[in-house]
Amino acid sequence: MVLGSLLFLAVLLPAGVLLKRNDASVQPPSDSEQPSEAQIYKPVLQPSEAVPPIGTYMLKNQLGTPCIKATMGVEYIVMEKKSWYFNLDPSRVRTSGRCDDRDAVLSLTLPDNAASLQLYFKKEKTLFYVTKMMAHVSPMPICKGCSNKTYSGLVDHEKLFKTADGQSFKCNSENLLLMSSQLQIKLVPVQMQAFTLSRGQYGKENECWADFNKRVIPIIIGATVVGVLLIAGLTYLFIKDRRRQGYDSL
């Protein structure tokens, strides 16, 4: 009966639910106390994808200077016989982390640690990049009788979103990251910058290869088609002119 109620709530609340704790060991409040009830946040997985809401997350160092800024939509993809989806809600995210001269961490966490995403930045000479990503999500059970389960994973020793210091990485195309056999993270779109942020604003945008290809390949294809048509037209005129000259000589 309880599981049936939970599944009913999952249908009504697609972004996540707040469940009231029912603890028989808690004594009722006295007349002088205000009644209060703790709540548990649980993400609700969805059977189909939806565009994730875009959030902007800022982290400052100990001096109060912005050191990381990220604007992105985050989608969790859980593989459990079929794919299930959950979008990170920026309004519920708590931002934390740390910034050093060469290393920085941006941590995005939902209430009750129901889901999280950590990005580990590294500065190397005149470049910065994300060297590691960690993520987890603890959703409501996806079926009646299913047990609670946490899906987690990481990518490590990478050079993701590599960009010149003082510039920002930007990509409107999907960035799909395989965290584990049961969890993927999709970032779309994404713009980020670490270590050097002038007045907390993004620097010059460094376009990702996927966006570059989407923009340039149609131009190349169009130019190729025009070139082929031009060559075909010139060839036709040349042959026609040669035939005319041949008739005149007779």
C-alpha cells in the first residue's frame, strides 16, 4: 500500500518529491513548541527525456573572488533494463567546493544528498580543464516492490573541456559522459570557466568541436555542391563550343 502511494506521487511530481518522515520514536511537541516535520527529497526518474533547465553556478575563493563559473543543464540517465531520466533542478542545488592556484572543485548537491555532481578542475601552464567528474543519484524506486538504489560513477584522468586560461569553454551540443555501466551524465548546453574570471564574467568563448563541425560542415558541403555545379556548367559550355567549332570547319 505504501509503495503504491509512492508510485502515485511519482506520477504527480515529475521533478522530485518531498516525503514527510514518519518516525514513531519522535515525541509530539509540547504546547510551547511549534510543530515541525523533517522532509526528505527524493528524485523521481522519468521514462522519457525532457530538456533540462539551465542553471548558473558560481564559486568564490577565500578572498571572495569568483574562481569557477558554470552555466549548464544537467541530465542523469539511469540504465535499468531501459533508460530512465532525471533533470537537475537549479533552484534546489547547493553549490560548494574549493579553489586553489592549480586545483579547484565545483560541487552541486541536492537536498538530503539525493543527487550530486562534482567537477574537478586543473590548471596546467596556460590551460585549464576538467580532470575528473563524479556523480550519484538516489531516486525513488522505479517499480512497485523495487528496493531503494543509488547510482554512481566517475570519469577520471581526463582533459575535458580544455580551454586557455582566461577564456571560457562553450558547447551547445550534447556532452554525454559514461560514469558507470548504469549511469550517464548529459550536459547540454554548457559554458564554464575556472581560475581566472574577470569580475565574475566569462572570457572569450572557446567553441567546442561539435559546434564547430555543425557550423562549418554545411558550409563546406554547400561550397562543394556549388563547385561541382560550376564545373559541370563550364564543362557543358566547353563541349558545346567545341562542337560548334567542328561544324564550322565542315
